[in-house]
Amino acid sequence: MNKQITTVAKDEKFRDSISLVDKKSGARKWIFPKKPSGSLYTGRTWFSIFLMVLLFAGPFLKWNGHPLLLLNILERKFIIFGIPFWPQDLPLFALLMLTFIVFIILFTVIFGRVWCGWACPQTIFMEMLFRKIEYWIEGDFKEQKKLKDMPWNKEKIIKKGSKHFLFFLLAVLIANTFLSYLIGVDEVAKLIQDGPLMHWGKFTSLIIFSGVFYYVFANLREIVCIVICPYGRLQGLMLDKNSIVVAYDFMRGEPRGFRKKGLEDSVGDCVDCYRCVQVCPTGIDIRNGTQLECINCTACIDECDDVMTKINKPKGLIRYASQAGIISGGVKKLSLRSIAYVSILVVLLTATIYFLVTRKDVDATILRTPGMLHQVQPDGRISNMYNFEVINKTFANHKIELKIVEPANAELKMVDREGNKFDLLEDDIVKGSFFVILPKEAIHQNNTQIKIEISSNGEHMDTKETNFVSPVQ
């Protein structure tokens, strides 16, 4: 059978508008997807349960008494996998973010939008929580359409009211969870115990979060994936003919049509049943080719496999595949672009690991006090005043000692404390001032370089260099 090789529909007018807009009125078109089922959907369900358990249990997981993950932007306190980070670690954060972005690009180039269908919180919450509640209360897609079109009566009020009540309860639960990652589960528990009057700011944040999540999952829904999230639009830049996506095998399926007895060879395997369209949560026809709206949820794969089984045809008419693989029937190979991204990612990962391993537990800054010149001590020696800041980036207490190692005859004298040792508590900052005093005979130039050692519990941590300013004798 001679088949025309085409990857999309001949008429591409469908690309002039998105699937959630009515072409005649321009108004929003509500999408009522058929309830999905199949092996891939079952796998997604179990994987989603695993991810949701991690998400909701995450705020309660602690390491040595501290949260495993905390992103407190207001107090500039960050804990990732039990390791505290400070604003001073911004360069490391920037490197981590750059590494993550390159990883996302590489992952998308190779595997398409697998993230969207399998791990994105928007998809997981929508399809595995809110959509299931909708199916449970309102029924499958035909019943939902019927309920939407019927006038407001007792049945509609009860079903819609109970659905949105459960939606809001879920939104509050999700909001509490995300707030726990921002301020800590202990602070959220205190908010609940003390009541809103004692914590107006945090309570307001909780209400706003709950309202946003409710609006997203009760109203916006697929608009988030199609319009708001930039990831779908960027796939046009990142995907190529070798990228693995949810794809329709046009080599097998075309021309479409019902398979009449004796005329099987005149049509392809696609029976044009539209079940792949009915089950799509964004309302597209995957047979038109890769589209902005496709989130790679695999619902159409399960639906098509079920049809192929019933007509005694091989599964996989719609499957994970690349355009090049469908045309050639061969195994996907890494493109030069993918290899380039892999090389860049390896370099970035190496740099990230190096900076993480060499990251100091205690970070110190020592600077001459601004606006002050040298001072002459009563015994004739010359002194300079310095400000210091020592940051403890760990959850362990440290006994910090500042000591001048060069020049040998210099003296370090604290301004506000006895001796040159002080306690640095876990996850804390100590600020202060000290004098460096030098004999006149030790000064031979205007700027004398001095080296100050910072040690913790007798162990060398760092050495800082600064200048000692004085008149030449």
C-alpha cells in the first residue's frame, strides 16, 4: 500500500488557535475528558501516589532536628536535604540553577515533556486528585456535560456544591503543605493552635495560597499548562525529530477509516474512533502531530492500545516515539545537540560538586572600619580598627578563634569582648570589631599586609588577608 509520508494533518488550521478556545465565539471551551484507564495510567497513578506521599510528608521529615527542606525567603534561611544555605551562597545557588536549567533542556530534547505528564505538580494534583473527585461526584465526561447544560436544580446544586467544597478543602491542604516548606511545619502548627488573631500575616498568606490553589484547579485547569506555563511554548525550541514524545504512527495509521471486510488493505490501522481525542485532558487530536497543548500524559496511548487489542492489531499506534524513529523504524540515536548538552551538563555538574565539597562550614569577612585612619596607642604603637562577620553554615556549635599569623609581632585586641575567642552557635552570625596593633619599628611602608587565621575548635578554617594603614616612620 502506497502511503503518503506526513507527520501532521494536511490542514493545519488547527494550529491557528488553542484547543480551549471556541473557534466561533472566541469564548473558553470547557474540556470534559473521558475517564482514562490502562496500564500506563495505572503506572502514573502509583507514581503520583509516591510523589504525593513525599510532598505531604516532606515538611515533617527532619535531619538532626531540622527540616529536610526549607525555603524561607523572607528570613533568608534555606535548608536543602538537611544542609543550611545562606545568601552568601548565592553564586552556588546560581550554579545549581544553571545546572538544573541545562538538565531540563537536555531532558526535554531527549524525552520530550515526560515531566509534564508524570511529575509536574499541576498535572498530578489535577488528574490524580481533583479530576478523580469530579469523576466520583459528577460521573464520566458525558454525565459532566449533561450536568453542565441542565438548569440549576437540587441535583446540580448538591453535586456542584459538594465538589467545590472538597476542592477547597484540598486547596487548603495543599496551601498548608507549601506554606510548611516556606516557614516550617512548626510555624504552621503554631498558626493553627494559636489562631489567626495571633498570626495575621501568616494567616493571610494561608488564605491567599488556598484561594490561588482553589482557583487554579477549579477554574484555570489546563489553562495553566497551555497558556501560563512557558515550558510548553519552549518545546518548539527544544524538540527535534529525534526527541521522544507521545506520537501517532502515521506510517501505520494512515489513511484512517473503518476497516470493512475485504478492504482491510485500503486503510491504515487507525479506525478514526476519536477515543484518543475524547480522553485527552487538553482536548487535542494527537494524530495532528506534536502540539503545544500535549502534556505527554499517555492517556491516548492507553485508549488506542485498547482499541488495537479489540481489532486484533499490534499495540503502539500511539506510543512514545520520535518522528525520525517512526519514519525509519530504527532505534533513536543521540543527536549532536544532545551530545553537546550532555558535555555542558557534565562540566556544570563537576563544578557544582566541587563547590559543594569545598564549601566552608564557617565563612568570615574582615574589613577595615570605613572612615577611620590609624590610631596612636598610649605606648606609642600604631593600631587599625577592623570589623568582622563570622557565619556558621552548619547546625554545629563552634569555638572561633582569631589569630594574627603575619606579621609575628602584631597584636589582636577585641573591642567588645575579652580575648580573641568567642562562641558561634549553630546557624548563627557573630559580628564585632577588633584592633590590630603594631610596634612603630615593624612598620616600613604605608600599607602593611597582615594575615589573620580563623580556627574552629582548634582546627584551621580559613585565612584572611587585609591591609594595615599607617604613616611610614
